[in-house]
Amino acid sequence: MAHELTSPSLPQSASPCGTRPQWWRDAVIYQVYVRSFSDSDGDGIGDLRGVRERLPHLARLGADAVWLTPFYASPQADGGYDVADYRAVDPVFGDLADADDLVRAAHGLGLKVIVDIVPNHTSERHPWFEAARAGVGRDRYVFRPGRGPGGAEPPNDWESVFGGPAWTRVEDGSWYLHLFAPEQPDLNWENAEVRAEFDSVLRFWLDLGVDGFRIDVAHGMVKAPGLPDIGHGQQAKLIGIQRLPFFDQDGVHEIHRGWRRLLESYGPDRIGVAEAWAPTPERLARYVRPDELHQAFNFQFLNCAWDAAALRAVADESLRATAEVGAPTTWVLSNHDVVRHPTRYGAGDPVAGLRRARAAALLMLALPGSVYLYQGEELGLPEVADLPDGLRQDPAFLRGDGQDGLRDGCRVPLPWTSEGPSYGFGPAGAWLPQPAEWAGLSVAAQTGDPASTLELYREALRLRREHPALGAGDAVEWLDAPEGVLVFRRGGGGGVLVALNTTAHPVDLPLRGSPLLGSDAGPAPGSGTAAAVPGTSGAVPVLPSPAREPSSGPAAGPDAEKVRVPAESCVWWAI
């Protein structure tokens, strides 16, 4: 199944990233959840060969890099984030030769490759933990005696992110810490052997040719001395901002400084990306100081409501915090751990949800810094909320501890074609069922349709490359705008003007310049119904004001014209 790999119409090195210095500062990085991206062998599970065969899609989209979720040897208790061997590919995903082929193919298309590294915990099947259970090398993990009569109670009141106690008792009566699932015991980063092992693991993959690492739970690893009680329940949640004695401890920064030195020993273009949950933008910026990591995920932006004032506040706070340490800001709307943003924004209305999601995408792509796209967002895919309970694999759901357990809904395999048993995901079925309406949202169905979300993303990324004012830099110039509307300028003369209208009615703004792109237009491809989710034509209507009188506004002047910004949309102009 060759897919697009040898497509003669696709130019090599189609992505602009190449070897340009500090490529990560404004890169567009595409997240691949390997299990759900593309299946090459018909077992219903995505694999590395499937990713390699679909890389031209990412190059054509305009991505600079691909980030791969864990594909290491694992029992798959948490989608591969429970690693049993950090130097081996799990057979369900292929082998080391497939990983090597993927890296080479990506580089041939001008794409950088970032792989996940999971340093906070291993799998319970890791040889180290199997030995620790038997009493050998326990200092590599966090073991403690229990409290109460006979040590029958956990050592403290910490809770797992996935629900329930963060401690499990072993045969001899002692307890081990797992901030996530019981199958994911936490490592003890005060142990020098642990630190040396991960240096070796990073070197292994750098030697294979990867361009960087996304560091899972980069705010973890170090726990407060004495492991103090928290004193209340409902402590931690995925992508949270709570202050906790087991997250965002100052000691993690020493680890990241060591990794920065290791990365730089391989050259100036290898990077580290922190998946760090921090209570404030200022705390998050500590992870990207000049001697630490290169990027950190901006979860404040992902968690922001569909509200103009809130979006501006998050953008300002994020840019200010990272500018103080000389680092780029990152922007992300969805990932493999959260409900897809068209569904989040829609609050039960899929039409409004995708309309707002498309507008948010243009806002995000116009802000200074680097952007992360989650697979399928370029297709406008919604969350799948009605999966049968028997097919779900999210450990939060399986534990039944009151957690939402909705992560499976954002991990449903991608539709590539409008036909076939899994819409082109693979030659057979898929590990999670895809909704029938996804046939009309597939890559094949949307390609070439100017009203499609896919073509909106392709055009937006093309324009982002063409206009230096987009992406690069570290600031925006906010201009006066009505309530519920954001207007800002990127660059001076020859720059770009951006307007986001979050209100339920169109707004006319006096502007100069020529339209580049807009997020709002007609029905989605293949829908055939009046209630279809909207797409985009890419054309922004420019309506001359009747008297053409000078007026105050974002870019008013003697030659200003009235530009109508549709309800819940975003538009770009060249100025």
C-alpha cells in the first residue's frame, strides 16, 4: 500500500524548514498519534511504515516537522506512554529499521522529526521495575512504607491523574508511587543511574537522526522533599494548573539544563520541547530559559474560552513571559489528551464549533511563535463522543474513578479516502470505529475543494511562509476594535492585519489593504444539507464605504474601505 510516498507530483523538500537556523522559533509542527494515523499492514493499528507512507501529506500541508507519539516497546496500558524498552520499537508499530526509514524519508521531504520521551515513569514491565518488585534496585523508583496499622494505608494522600490513589502496594507490603496508572511506576530522579540511563537513551535516538524530543510530563520527575500530604482531594487533572508537591518543582530545571547541553553537543538544530503544566505563564517560561529547553507547550491558550478578551489576555501573558527569557511562544488548540477543539468550542452545536475552530486556527497561525497541529484538525474532525464502552482504552475510563475518560474520542483513526473499511486508514478495519460522516471529511474528499477545512489550512500555511510578518517575531500590535473583536498588526509596511470576530453578528471595519484569507464560507464538502458545518472559500469580501470618508479604526485613512468580518470568523489582510 504505497499511499502518497512515491507521488510524482509532490516536489522533494517541499517543506521550508530545511536547515535554517533556529528553525523551531516559528515552525509548524504536526503531531502524529501513531496508533491512529495510518495502518500499513491491515491489523487495524497505525504503524511507522504507515506514517512514512503518508509523510507527503504533511509536506503538502506545509508542516515543518512531525512529532511522533511513543512507538517504543510497551504493554500499551496507556497508549504507549508506559515504556518497557526505550531503545526498541514495539512490534505492533514495526521495528528499528522502520524508524530509521521514517526519519530518512522525512528528512528527504524537508521535515524534521521529533519523538516522544517518557522520563517520569516506566512501564511496570520494564526490567528495572520487575527487578524492583523482587527487591533489587528499588531506589530507581519511589518506594515507601505505608502508614497506619501494619502499613496498610498509602504513604501520603496523593492522587493519580487518572483517578484513585497514586500508590499501589506490592507483595512485601511496601508501596510504589504512580502519578498516572498503576502500570506506570514513577522513577526516582535523585538516583544517578536513572539520569545516566536517560542520557544514554537520548543519545541513542539522536544517533539515529531524530531532530529533537517532546518530553512527556516535563514538569514531573522531581517531588517535594518528604512527599508531603496535600490535604484535599481532586488534586490533579490532565493539563491542569494546580500547585502540587509532585509537579513543577524547581529541581526539574537542573535535569533540563543537562539535556540542553546534551542536545547542543549534537549541533545547534536539535531541540527539546517541554510538555509542562505550570500554574502561570511565568512559571512555564522557566522551562525555556536560554540554558534549558527550546519550547514548552502553551496549555493556557488551549484551555482558553471562545472569548475575545480572554484570548487577547492569554496571548499577551504568553508573549510577555517568553519574551523575558528570549524564547518563542507556542500555540496549540488540540492534542491526544483533550477533546478536539471544534467540539469544545461548539458546546453541542457542531456547526458553530467548526466555524469557531477554523477562526481560532487562523488566529493561532497569525500569532508570533511556533504552532502545533494535532492530526485531523486540518480536516475539521470533531470529537467522537459515542464510542462503545467495550472499545475504549483510556486508562482514566477503564479505572472508573469518575474521570471523564474521553481521550479515546480524539484518537479515532484518520479518514484518508471516502471509501473502504476504514476510509483509507488501512486495508482492513480500525482499532476504533470511525463515524460514517467522516467519509466526507477525508483527505481525498476535501482535497481541491476551496470550501474545505483542509484547503483552508493548506492556504494558511502557504501564506504564513510567504509573509515574514506571520509566525516570526515575538510581539503583536493591538489596534482599536469593537467589543468581541480582536484586530492586530504583524509587521509594518508589507505586514499583515488580522481580525477575529467572536460575536454572533458580522462587523464592518474600516481597513486598508488587500484580502488574503478568511475562515468563513459555505457548507462542508459532501454534506448536501442546509445544516452543514461551514467551510471556507478563502476570499474575504471587501465592501467600500458609501462615502469613503476618513474614519478612526484599525487601519483607517483617506483610502480606507469597509471590510465585513462575518460572525465568528477570522480574516487576514496584506497591508
